[in-house]
Amino acid sequence: MGTATATPAIEFSPVWATRSGRDSCTCVHEDGRESQVPPFLGRHIQVGDGLAQFGPTEFLIQRSVNGRKIHMLHASVGYAAQPKQSKNGEWLVRAELPTAAAAPKALLITGDALRSYFYLLDGSASLYQVLGCQSDTDAGAMRVSWRLRNLELAGTPRETSRAERAFNVLANPDLRRCYDALRADEDAPPLFPYGGFGSILVAGDLADDAFFGHRILAYRPDVRQRRFSLLLRQCEFLADRVVCRDPHRHVEASFDANLLSGFRWDLTWNQWKHWLKSRVEVDATFVYTGKYQLRDGEWILRRWLSALPSRTKARIPEAVHADVDSARAIHRLLGEHADVVERVRALIETEPVEYKLVQKWFDELGVSVQLKPQHVSWQPDYDVYYFDELGRHATTWYLFRREFLFVLPHVLVSEVPESGHATYVFAKPENMEAFLTRYATATREDIRHNRSNRGGELGFVGRVLRGRRKKRWLANLLKLAGEKADYVESLE
């Protein structure tokens, strides 16, 4: 293959005996020293093997077979990158060894090793046959097939695990496309499922700064059990599944029709989903994966949690159908009354307009009560919580560009109910008209840095930053506004 080079200067200590324990395996060396290794690794170590440790979970095993030295690597792997071709045309996937204290610092896994271990492309039954379904089976029907196979394979843990692995590959659209491409073309590039992050045991060749894995003996992903809710408006509605992503918590989950029983959607939902308020409750086992994000002109790798399809449960609230009807109605009404909506949008670009005036225009045109003034400037990423809470404490409020100006008993609050924006608080002006005129000519940066004394003229009190705990934001805001916060709100 041309990938292995001179073996680095690693000292292997021969193993004289092993003692298996519940949480670890003890390797006794010829010089009397002892090494603690994971129990699974201990089952692969033989008396006479050479053992070297180069990290907390990183071990190298050297064994002589018929005069030839073979090596095995046990390590914690980080992100497994996209496959790249070597000079001889072979596909290799590079996985970092983040906890390794010395060389090798990376693991290069051959395409053949990935095909055989993850995709069962070694002459045995296809993943579709393992699940008992066809290659054109959709996501929902495939889950039914997997559930039936679980019943059929009850009492056979190895076969059940094999079927679950097949389902987790085929239920992921990217991995399913990869698998289908590998079946059609043995030279197609294989992906490392879900991007790495776990513990691996591989056999291969030791080189200067990397280990070339030719055969995967075992792989265990790092997993976390999580239960939380995801906003439906943050989901993407596809033909056969709903994909939800929460960029703040860095989690994603996918739901087919059999997971969301009684909930039916179509592609048009993506046009008006930002009006949805409902959440989907998720209880799942998540594995780590990697996603690159562009920050300040630089691509940075972020760790995400991706729900395993086989271990995902989801529940939709009963009120979701009313929520869907309302969201669809708002979208329709904005289209039916596009003329007046556009006129209001043009007006609030230049000056703040009180919501009562907009409501009066709607009433005069006989617009349905489902269409509210805030819908005129509402953006897809806005969070209704911030708007509703401020509206509950306000005596009136104004629309202005992408903001809402809430008049409270003692202060005036400028709110952009979107992640990344702080809440601006001003002393309640004695002359509202004069304040609004001055405010329309200032920017938030002008106010924050008091450029040309804009902050002073407007009576700027300060900002309230938002975190993950919304009720803490509300308590801090009400405290600044001189109002009493609810006891529970102050604690959460």
C-alpha cells in the first residue's frame, strides 16, 4: 500500500499475565509492573504481547505471528474527516486522537475497513436484507421493518445489535446514500458513520506519526441520553421525515411518520413554519458528530449531538393541530392583505407606529382577528416568549423596523426577540412623540456607545442580556424596570 513507514521508537513491555476485573483488566509485565486497560481490550491481549501506553485510553499492542510483527491500536478518536484518496487511489479517513500524549497522533482508516465493519460489504447479506426490507423502502416503513426484526431476533443479542446498526445507517439519509453508492461502485468513498467521536480498536500498521487501520475490530461511539423539547418552527419538513436542529444546544434529531404518530405534513409547511409555537418532546440517545461553522472568516469545527434513529422517541402535543391551523391562516392572511401589510412595513421603516393604529386599519378593512399587528414585521427566528412577556407588562407598544418598543409603567423597552440581541431599557420619556422622533434617527450602536450623546438624550438605562434561562432574563429586566418579579421567575 505504500503507507507504512519506519516504526517509531515506542517501548513495548511484554505481558506475562492478565487478570480480568469488572471495570478493568490488569496486565502484569515481566518486570513486575502492572498496567490497567479497558476490559474489552483485555480480551484481545495475549501472554507474550508487547504493550505500550501513550495516553489515558491509548494503547498499542504488538504481537509476533510467524516472525512478522502485527499491531493493534485502542484509542479515543475525535472527529473523523471526509474520506480522501491517497497517492495510490485508496480511500482513507483521518480521525484525530485528541487524548494521545505522544505519537501516533492520528488514525488513518482504510476504505475497506469502513466498508466491512460499518456497511457489511464483505459478501454477507445487505443491510436491507438484515432489516428485511427493500432498497426503495421509505423512512417510516423502514422503522416498521426494524421493529418487526427486533421481535423476530429476541433472545439473540448479536443479531439484534447487527440489525440496529443496519437501521442506524439506513435511517440516516447521508449514510444511506453512501451505502447505496458503495453497493453500486466498490471504489466509491465510504463515510465514517456520524463523524467519529468514540473508542475504537483497530488492527493495522504503525508509522511515524499515524496508525494505518486495515481492520476495525470494535467501535463504541460516545453517547449521551438526553430529554428536551425542540421548536417545530426550527424543523425542516421533508417528504419522508422532519429534521429538527437547535443551533444553540447543538443538537439535531430526525423523525419519520411512524415516530410522529397521527402527525402529517408536506413540503409547503416550510413556507409558514415560523408561525408555529408548538414543540416536539424528544427522548433519545445522542452520539457526537462534527459540523464546521464559518466564524470571522475561519472554519471552526463544532461538536453536535445527533439522535440515533433506533433510540429516538418523540411526542407531539395534542394542541399541535390548532397551532398548525393558526400558522397556516396567518400565512394566508398576510398574502390576502399584502397591500396594507406592505404599506405598514414601509411606514415602520421610517418611524415607530403604535400597534393600536395598525389594528384600527385592520379593523376598517375587515381583516380576520387571527392577523395581529406584530405579524407585519415578525421574523422567522423570533421567539414569541420575549414578545408575550413584555406585552403582558406593557401599557402599549410600537412597531419599528425589526424592533418592538414596549411602554412599561416606569421604563420603555426596545426588544428584538431573536437570539443574539440584547434588550435595551430607557427611562420612560415625558414626551413620547419627541422620544420616538429622536429614536428613529439613532442606531443601537449609537445608543450603546453614547455617540453624539444619543444614549443620554434618550435616557438609556442599560441592556439586559439573554441566556438560556428565559425567566432569569425576565426577572433581571423587571428588576431594572422597577417592577416586582415573580418569585419563581427570580429563581429559575
